[in-house]
Amino acid sequence: MTTNTTTKNHEGGPVWDWAAGHGPVTGALSATTGAFALATTGAATSMPPGWVLAAGAAGAIGHTISSLRDRLSARTITMRSASWLVGAGWTTWAMTTGPLTWAALGSLAVIGVGIGTTAHSTLLHEEARELEALAAAERQVAAELSAGRRAIAAEWVDRVQRVCGITLRVLAVEMWPTGTGFTIDAELPAGGTTYGRIAQESAKLSADARLPHGCTATAGPGIDQGRVLIDVTTKNVLEQEVFYPSDYSRLSIHTGIPWGLRTNADEIKAYLREQCALVVGPTGSGKTNMVHTILAGFARAEDVLTWVIDLNAGSAGLPWARPAFDTNGHPVDGVHPGIDWLAASHQEALVMLNAAVRIAKHRKTAYQDLMAQANTDLLPISAQIPQIMLVVDEGAEILSSNDRELKKLAALILEVIRIARAMGIRTVLTALGATSSVVGNLMIRREAKVRVALTGGEKEGMDLGKQFPGSRGLKPEQAPYKGSGFMGTPESEVGLFKSWRILPNQIRDIVTATSSVHPTLDKLSMKAAGGAYADRWAPERTAWMRDHTLTPGAAGPAAQSDPNNGGGLNLSALRDRPAPAADEDAAVRAFMEQIDQQFGTAPEPREDSERPAATGLNLSALRPENNAARQAALRILMDAGPEGTGASAIARALADEHGTSRQTVVGWLKEWAEEGEAVRVGEGTKTRYVHRRYT
């Protein structure tokens, strides 16, 4: 039953809602006024009283039928039928005795009050019945769910006991809202049992449960060290192609950047304020698409600027830059590139990396007051002072390459990783495989805590144990689909995940939708970056994006030496230019004259006569680190012979004459090992270095 309500018209007066049903009061008024009107009319027109009794009986029968259809209570059915019959009886009596007598009017008022009171009572009774029915239905559902959960708990207690030899006490079973699995919260037995004993048997548990391919049972830490959470996937979401969400709302580096979906369809985020990332994926695994997903997240962040290095013709960054420029290379009104800088050549990459190093060093001094005010040793990153995310496609291969040009890039990338954490410059490196040459670099292993391995079912070169040390039971066969693989972060355990699919038209939409979100580089950092940064999107610098006859970096300032490095030697005359021998000799003579005029020359320190003489120009005298102590350390290393020596022994030998610290010697030895001048042997306290002549 509903209550008659009123609304207000546009003039502000009340308006009756005549379509609304009657409540206890309005129903009683309607019944009594209707009976009085009928009695008055019938008395005046000498209506036969039998008609009134017939109408009342018909009304009682009709309401009884409708009430039964609506499954109302017997109390309500009786009240409605009685109201019709009592009203019909009073009307018949009033027509014969006169409706305008005090007896008729008083009895009608008593009948109205009785109908209203009874209607209110039955209304409350019906509402109570409805609530009780809903509660009963909920209890039934809860009982059924509880029975199902109890069955799941009992099944998995028996399974863990059978496979792992551990007796659990299940505290709760949570069904995932997506319907793709459930989580078991259990208490571990006493005696120091850890969740790791269950985690290492993930494959066996999945097989014992007869889970579909691509579904797993993984164990992780619970609320304390005596609890375990077991995530069981019952529906394989990895095989489905999931497109990047159409929600392009703002993100922040502080709240995490979503990179894909877990097997329970929850988003997994990468927190990169202090961490670097390593994304590994062979050809055909969906690595390029994953890079676009990463760039999409950075484009949505209000406090991130993205610099991309892709020596494969800039293919990773081109879709994010092209929508912002017309066919002549001029900016399109209202559209900003989805990335802040793109380097597609060695020269441009060197300029970019040198700018990153200068920014990191300048921020260390320029923002001391700001960090002191915030009482932190980390630069407060915001839309006014954005973080720079350096995305290097196949960057891990650059770090492990023996190519002379790539070694220069590798040294700068490692320097950015080493010095720029607190100052808000982090890197995302990609690689084709999780091999020793890729994850063997100590700097990468230490700083790249966010790691992704896209397998696509590929087994060759996918050493998951090296990329995710300490995680057992990871097999490429668990993620055989494109865009699927494993992801682990410091905030979440390594587990299966699915990268979103993103298409070129969606990239254009994201670039347009996020143009107003992108921050600008702070003035102090922009000053440190110099003119090469300010002119990064100049038409002559980006001509290769439109003119396909040009190679990346073939024109513009980036093709020359970095203009922000100040004065110095111009080595462009010696850079990979085929020329006759006579021209080369002339260039060498001119170059030597330039050295004499600008720096003067100094004799090289004499070394062991067995060492072969270097060919070409020897510019080591121009390197400030090649001082007498460094040369003495190198001689000690050579004198050590094939047995080699260590940093402590060299530091002790240099202490009296040069006062060199062990930390400095360690830096020299690492640099020589990276350059191939020495070879590192052993690990830990047994580490020693052997000169290359003995290897």
C-alpha cells in the first residue's frame, strides 16, 4: 500500500498526485465520503437498497481475489472485505433512515476511524511480513553460500595436507566479485611453518585441483606471518583479449600506474617514484603493446614527463608524437605529444641522457631549500616539479652490448639509474629475454624492482628464475597467450597477469584526451637541460618523422655534439665517414693541432713493455680520472698476473703515496670490468680482478 503524496507546481503551490494509491487516512476518508454521497443520492432518488448491498458484495469479492493474487495476509484480506461490507451496510441503513441525522453521521465517523486504524495496523503487518520474507531469503542464500564455502575450505584443507604435508585452519573463504576464483584465508600450524612451503608447491596444487590451463593456486603472506592467503583462479582470464580501459582520468606517480590485470581481473599497479622497471618479452609476446600501455599510463599522469629512447627508428614513441604535429611539423592547436621527448638515434639519445644527468645534478643543489622545508631527502614530485620517466626500448640489450657507440649510451643510462633516484628520474628498460647478460647487471638487479616477463608461451631465453629470484614454480607454459606473463613488484608477489591491448586509434584518443594533463618541465630543470631540450620538437629536428628518405638524427642539433656541453673538441670529422686515406691523415693532423692549441699535450705514463701499444689517438690525458693514482692501480693489477688482486689490496698499496680509498678503487675496477680492461672473478669476499692480458 502506498501513501497519497503531493508535489509542487512551477508556481510553488501544492499539486495532488491523483495517480498515487491510498494510505490509511486517505483510504478511510475516501470510503466514508463515498458512502455518504451514495446514501444522500440514493435517499433523494429513492434508489433500491439492494443495489448498494450488491455493489458492496462485489467489491469485497474483487478485493479478496486481488489480495490472494498478491499473496497478502489473511488479516489484510479480512480488513478489505469487511470495509466493503460495513460501508455497504451503513449506506443501505442510511438510505432508509436518512443520512443527515446525527445518528447516521456519528456512526459514519466511527466507521471511518475504525477503517483507518485497521488499515494502518494491517499495513504495518504487511511491511513486517515483507521484511521477514527478505530476511528469510537472505538467510537461505547465506546458508547456501556458507555451505559452499565450508565445502571449499574442507576440500583445500585436505588438498594442502595431501600435497604439502601442512594442516591448515581455514578462517574465511572470499569469492571474487568477478566470478573468476576465490581466496582462502587460513592459519598456519605452529612450529614455524611459513607460507613459502605452500607457495613452492603451486604447480602441484593446481594439478591436484584439476584447474583449467592458465589457472593457478598461489600462496602469499597473510595479515601476519602465521597466516597465508591462497588465491585460486578457476576461470582463465589470460586467454581473453582485454582492451585498454576507456577511462582516461588523471593518475599520479604517487598512487601507481596500472599496467594490466591479475588473474582475478584486479588491476595491478607499478609504483615508480623510487623504483625502476624491467620488462622482458621475446618477439611476438606482446612487448611492444606493453610499452604502449606503459606510455598510456604515463600520459595520464599529471606529474610525469616521458622520455623515450628507441633506436629502432623510434617506433615505440612515434604513435604518441605524430598526432600533435601537422604535415609540416608545426604543432596542432590544443594537442600536445603524449611523450615529452623522443630519441631515435645514438646522437639524439646521447643528448637526451646528458640532459637527464645535468638535470639530476642540478636538482640536487637547486632544490635543497624545498627538500629542507618538506623535511625529506626525496625531491617532492608534483605537477610543478614532474618526474622524468626514461623509457628505453631494448635498453637492457644496450647495457650488455660490446658496441662502442652503445657503450656510451649504457654508461649514461647506468649513471642516471645510479644518481637520479631521489631527484625524480627513473627508467623503464625492455629486453628480448631474461638472460644472464640482461639481468646479470648489478645495477639493474638492485634498482629494477618492478619486473615483467611476457612469455607468450616462449621458453627460449626466458629464465624466470633469474628475473624473479626466490620465486619457484614459474613456468612459461602457464602464460601461453600473447600479452600474458608474470609481474612482480615490491608491493605485490610475483604472479600471472595480462597486459591490455591498445590500438593506434586509441593511442590518438589518449593523446588528445590527456593533452591538458601533461605537466611542463620546471624552469630550473629546463635551464639545466639547455637548448637541446627546448628545440626537441623543432621541425628540422623531427623532419625524419615525415620525410622517410631521412634517417633519425640526420639533421638538426642532435646530430652534432651536445651544444650544452660547452666548448670542446669537435669529433664529427672522425665519426664514421668514409673518406680517402689522404683526407683521414689531414683530419688527424688538424685534430692534433686542435689538441695542442686548446689543451697542450702530456706524455702518457709508461706501462709494462709487454702491453701492446694502442693504435690511433690517445686522449687519456684529457680524462681527469686518469691521474697518477689510477695509473698506479692499473700497474698493480697487471703486476698481479693471472691470479689477479682485489680492491682492498690495491687500496693498501696506494695508501701511503696517494691516499686512495678502497671505494675509489672499487669504482675503477668496476669501470675496467665494464670496459673489458679487466675480468671479475669470484663473488663476495672472494672477488678479485684479473687484467685482460692474462684472460
